[in-house]
Amino acid sequence: MSKIDFVVLKEGLPLFAVECKTGEKNINPSLFYFMERTQIPKFYQVHEGARDYKKKGIRVLPVHTFCKELLLP
């Protein structure tokens, strides 16, 4: 089983979890596993490609879009 690459916290509470991939097609099954078993409100799979879509509550998006939406450099 894979792992989530990181979880962002605010005041000790999780805001979102991120899995980083090079490809953009398949959602890592571990994201569904953790989504069902945790109280983390948002899950992202970030990749180097161009596709941007959502499936069963998990957003798959390009890294540049992810950084832009979160106001990261």
C-alpha cells in the first residue's frame, strides 16, 4: 500500500492530504482508503500532466494548478 505524501494542518487539525504522482490517469487506491478512515476533509492527487478532474471526492490536478489555487509560489 502506498502512503499519502503529506497532510497540511492548521492548529493541529487536517485541512487536506496530497499524493504526488508523475502520471495523471489513475487515482492511487490508498487515497480512497485514507479518505474512508480519516477526518481529513479534502484529498488531492497532484501530477505533472494537464488533466484536472474529480472522482469520488478526490481531486486530481496539475501541480501548477494546485499551487495557483493555494496561492503558493
